[in-house]
Amino acid sequence: MKVFTLSLSLSEAAAALLLLSAANPAIADEQTKQSVNLGEVEVTANKISENLKDVPQSISVVSDTELQEREVKNVEELVKTMPNITGVGGMYEGISTRGLNPSIYTSSNPVTVYVGGVAQSNKDAAYIPVTNIDHVEVLRGPSSAIYGKDSIGGIINIVLKEPTNEWSGSVGAEYGSHKYMLGLFETSGALIDDKLFLGLNGSASKENGWIINDLNGDKANDKKNYNFGLNLKIVPTDRFTIKIYGDLFHRQDDSLDELFIPKSRFGNISKSEAKHINLETPARVKQTSSSGALDLKYEFDKFDVTSATTFRRAKKDGLYDEDFGSKITYLDPDHYGLVTFLNSKNDTFSEELRFSSNDEQSFKWVGGLYYENEKQVFGPIGDQYGDGGRTIVEDWPSVNRAQTASVFGQIIYPITSKFDATLGGRYQQIRKHTKVDYFSYELGHNPGAPAFSMDEKATFRTFLPKIALGYDITDELNIYAMYSKGYLAGGFNFYTTGGSREDNKFDAQTSDDYEIGVKGSYESFRFSTALFYMDIKGTHIFYTDPNNPNIYSTANADKSKSMGVEFEGVAKASKELDINLAASLLRTKYGDYINKDGTNNKGNKIEKNPEYKLSLGASYYAPMGIYTRLDGNMIGKTYFDAQNKLAQKSYFTADAKVGYLKDGFDVYFYVKNLTDKEYFSHIRDRASNVLVTYGKGRTLGVGVRYSF
């Protein structure tokens, strides 16, 4: 379920908190935490139930308990401790992994986020539901054979809780730095035992900004969010199950987290300067979405049949004053007073008819048909600026359509009792249609005929294979080798003022991924390690036009390479103490890639992907009900441009939490970015200037929750 953002006044938010009372469901019963056995972990990311140890792919699994211990509120925080996957901050959220990056103003992204089975645009999935989550599965590496479109880098599968016969739930509230307030609730149970189940959940949050607008003294990055979700499960017979999922989400950011500074000052901005901007026009971002899913499953004697229908509608309204800076005036000799406006609507419908094995089969298999229809409407979208005493408007209204049809299948065949083979594949066809008109006119005057128009179609067809071998050295230890092919369709840049079809088209990006790994699962210790190599062709590159820094486009590099190693482990050092460790190394390199300004970036590292990550976390539950959680994260050097000139050096952050859990009551205190480390979470190149987003400084919070 998603999270939506509502404009709440301070009093309204306080009332909501009193009614909902308490942040996050209860972490866990004290007695449950006293077990010395980690237990088995089942995952469904390949659309069949499998033991985590037996899946031949690098996978991270995060339980609801860990999410609550770490106070995870969004995707960027979720992947913070995971190897080789990073949330990209700034106005344009997205997810980078293994040298693959999201593209701005396209429908193509390397990682797809699923909430309750509904695919979300990862640029809009920065916020995740903080209630009703059972666990999260994060698959790294191409998952295109099973999921198809936009899964070249992997998926994030947010699995929701299923209601049971026994009614349960929680309410809670939080208060923290910058007058952050959160209220939430969740409850589920049976309306009719064994037949009809209902789950309801929701949350509302509000946070004052920490960046000051010097022109009026107001905070420039206030944030408000709310969401409501519903789960309905109907079991007419022992063989037939109906699941209905829906959510509403609203987000409002009176916000512009990016600071506009000259390149000559980059790296020399003081912390105090970073908290100030100059906005003649207050910035705003409003995002509203609704999602739904209908799953029908019938269990035959030899196999199961599932129909999965989903829809999603998302609207975004944005206004950004880009004549801003950190007490630094943006002086453009040609333009001044630049304001960017963005309005978009995205409608997506999908249907999947899936057949899969059940427990009666000697081997596991899944296959089916998939159809998706997506429509993106942008407009008005453009810029407004002063020029020679006039106000000039540049507008790019556009419509982007994509229709996807595919057939897929995968089998896991036991060659022997210890040795199995996985064979999978997907044939996919994506038809894209982009229509755009570009207008440039003086404000208050008739726009007239468009200065440039484009109406283009393209079809992308491909077959995506997957082959894997797994061998059980012992009952607890498994080794595997995997090859899979990833695919990210091409398309057309609509944010353009001219050019031919070929000038505005970008081709598909493909990857050949080779991975070997070892997984172990013992009573008190579980680990996985993987070594991978990716051969990437047609790498999608995001760039700004050197002749017009307001124009953002996607292009293709020739070939790129990515290789690395990943490790994750969790250990029960004692009944009370859990320890988590994650580490990764990444080496990336561009092939032939000539930038629009003529610069050859061959041999440079791929931007937005840290060279290494190291995370160490520990949680301790004392017998008397006191618990603590401590996490330390080291992020390696990260480049933010293909020329490797804009970079964030390696840095360390730490988070801590302490609480008291007894008889369903949980009272806690937490600190994020304990040392108040200053760092860039995102940097955008903008001709002779850069747009930077600072990571959030130290924040404190207190919370209380009650579970019943």
C-alpha cells in the first residue's frame, strides 16, 4: 500500500495523532525474540514459494521487525543497508543498482517496486507504507524472465500481511525533529471465520522543513503525507481464494531540497549556507495516487491457476523556482527568474494469467501470459522566465503510451536430490507511442502553432532467458551459478525543442548477467554471498543539453561493464542479541560514450553507484523488556556525472534506537545520523552550475505504540 500526503495543519495533525496514537506496529513479543533459532525464510519473489537458501539469485529479505527497529519510512532508507543498491535522492527519486540508473522523464527504470502486487513507478515510490508490511524481498540482478518490463536491475517486492481469524492490530504516534509527527493504525481479522477476512490500515505524517527561504523567512521543504489501505480476503471454498487490495496515497511537499550553486563553489559550501535558498515563487509538489489489485486463485489437484489484475492512477503537480541558491545568486546573462512547472498523470492497467505447480508436483514450475497498458500525460510542463522585460513560457505538452504483451515460464527441475536446474524465459513485445508539441510564447499572448511537433512510434521485441544450476553441498549449504538477460525498452525524449526522429530516439538497454554464489542457513547463522559480472549494451544515459541546460534527455552509451561482490549475514549471537552484516564492492566502466559536448567518457565509472557499501547492525532485547538497535553504514565514493567530476567522498553515518516493550506497549527513542554527518545525497550537472541535495542531518524522535 502506498502512502499519501495530505495538507494537515498543526492542530489537525495533532488530533490525528491522538486518535491514531503510535508509530509502527509492535516490534515483537519479548518471548518471541528469545529464540536461538533463526528459522527458515520463505520468499515468493519468483511467484512460487521457495526457501531463500535455494533461490539462485542475490536476494535481501527484511522482516517487519527489522523495518520497525530501523524506523524505515521510505525506499531510500530501506535499501540503505543493502549491498549494491542505492536510493537516489533529490527531486527525482529512483533506485540505482549494480551500475544501472533510473532515467528522468521516461517510463523506464531498472528496478520495479511492487506493493501488494501492484507495480509502482520507482520515482514515485520514495515513500512506502509503514503499516501492514509482512516483509520485503529485494532481488538484485535481472528479473526480466519473470517480471518483464523494467526489471533489468531487479525488483523490490513489498509483501503485505494477510488477515487471519484472530483480530489484531496496533495504534501509534511519533514526534521528532522539525516538528515531525506521525500517527498510524492497522487492524485485521475475520468477519466470518475461515471465509471472510478484512484488513484496514492508514497513516498520516507532517514535518516542518529545515531549509530557510531567505526572501520570506519561511521553511522551504515542509512535507505532509497520508495513506489508507484495505485488504479483503474471501475463501468461498477450500480451493478458491479471492484477494482484493486497494490503497490511497497523497503527498505534498512545499519543498525544493535542491540547492543551485556555481561549479566554482562546489565543495566549498558551508553547512550554514546549505540551509538557505532564495525562492521568489514557493515550490510545491503534490502527488496523489490510487492502486488496486484483484487476485483470483483456484487450486486444482495438480496445479494452481491465478488471475492477477492491477491498476494504478498517479497524478503529480509541481512548481519549482529555479532562480535559487545557497545565498548565491544564479546569474544567467540571457534568462532570469526561472520557474519550472510540472503536471503529469499516469494510468496503468495490467492482467496476468498464471499457472503454477503445487506441493503435489515433483518439480516446481510457473508460467503464464501478461498484458499491460500504460498512458502518461504531461502538461503543462515547462519553464517560465524573464527575457528582455518580457515573460517567456516554454511548454512541452505530451502523451506517452506503452503496451506490453508477453508470455513467460520457468521450471525448477531436480536432476538429483542435491542438484537442480532452473530454466526460464520470457518473450516480450512493447509498443511505444510518443506525441509532443513544443510551444514558446510570451505570457498573456496566444501560443499559436507549436514551434516543434513529434509523433513517433516504435516496437521493441526480445526474448529474455534465464539459466541457473544449484547444488546442495549439505542440508544447510548451497552453491549456485546463474545466467540471465535483462532488458529495458527504448523510447523517445519528449523534452525536446527540435531534431529528427533519430535525434530524439533512444534504443533499448540490455544486460547479460553472470552470477555465482554461496548460501548457508543454520540454526543461529544465515548468510549469502554472490560474485557477478554484467555486460551492458546501449546503457541509458541521462544528460542535460549543453546548449540549453533546461532540456533533459536520455541517450545510449555503447557498452558498459559492471562487476562486484555482495555479502549479507545475520547471526543470533545469543537469545537476546542479533547481528546483521552487509558488504559490497562495485567496479563499473563506460565503453565508448561521447557526451553531447564532445567529451569522451570511455573508461569512466558509472555515476550514482557507490564504489562500496558496508553496514553493521545489532539489536539487543533484554529480558526485562528493554531493547536497543544500533546501525552503522559506510558509503564509498560516489560519482554523480559521467565525466566523474562531481563526487561525494566516502562517509559514515550511524542510527540508534532504544525502547521498552512490555504487554503490547512499546515506548522508544531514536536518533538518525547520530554524528550529524554532512554529505550530498544527489548532485545534478547543470552547465556551469550544479544542483545539489544534502543528506538529512541529525534527527531525533520519540514514539509510543500499542499492539492488541
